[in-house]
Amino acid sequence: MDAYQIPFQDAESEFTEKRSRFISHIFQVSTEAEAREKLESIRRKYYDARHNCWCYLLREGGTVRYSDDGEPQGTAGQPMLNVFQREEVTNLLCVVTRYFGGVLLGAGGLTRAYTRGAKDALDAAGIARVQLWTLWSVPCTYPLLERVKLEVTACGGILRDAEYGANVTLLAAFPPEAADAFAARLVELSAGQLIMQAAGQEYLPGPRER
């Protein structure tokens, strides 16, 4: 499986255009059931809004869905969808809620507004790259524990688990090529007494890229 991009986090944004209030939400989702559940929660929260336009994209099965929710055809769901397709971001639901302000925006104005709503939400959420990380079992003495944790982070890794006994065994994950740098630091810190062991692989999101 190749690397792919997702929103770094759920996020919300808002702006006003000619007295119409546009509230955007973006969520990380991985299934249609999850997307539908999040969509219904937004519909319940903003039950009094004129429109709750939405789109979602799922990597599994290449699923793409969108709705103009009563806006003129092609002015909301599709423009929102286009934002995420251009940015090559998937596994997300975006809902842009509109409270009508009494001034008609026209087809072009609506398209620009819903495009902005989707883009603002994505900017607020950020983007993370999901790729194959390696997992490592890292033995550690208690005196070195905090230093080793800091070195995992400094080398771009994350801690997945820890087992505490006479000594500590950490489960750490590293993106491609980062494990080598940490392995060298571990040997240096422990004067060659601590050697980590491979413990598998896992697809994980990396840090926020933008």
C-alpha cells in the first residue's frame, strides 16, 4: 500500500459572505458508517440552518459522495469535493453549514463560498501523510527512561506502548529511515548495552505537514 494523505485533525472554521454565515467542519473518517454518523451529528446541531452541504472521500473502495443539500446543483458539494481531490487528501468528511443572510449569492458566488469553506477547514485541520512505519522493541533502564523517550521523539518516532518490570521495554514506531538514527543514539547513550529489536510494521500518520 502506498503512502496517502489525511487531515491531521478534526477542525472547524467560519466566515460571513453577504450576511450569509458559513460554518465548516472537517473530520477524519475511514468508513461510510463513520462519515454518516458525523454528518447526522452536524445536521442535529445545526438543525435550523438553511443548508448543510457535504462531501466525503474514503480511500477504501475509492468511495466519493457529496450533496448540495438544496443549493443549486453543482454549486456546493462538487466544489467542496474538488478542493480535497486537488490536495490529494482522503479519509475525510467535510460539512459546510449555511445560515442564509437574505442576499442571493448567485451560482458563482455560491461556488466560491463553498470552495472557501472547504479550503478554510482543511487549512485549519492541516495535512498528515500516512505511511509504513517500523515498530521496535526498545529495552531501557529506569535511569535512562526519560532520556530515551526524548531521543525517540527527537528522531521523529512515537511511543506506542511500555512494559514496566525490572527494567522497561518500550514499543516505538519510526518513519522510514529514522530508526537507524535512533538505534545509533541508543547504543551511544547506553555504551552499547541496549540494543533494540524489530517488532513489525504499521501504517501510521506522521506529523502535521501544513
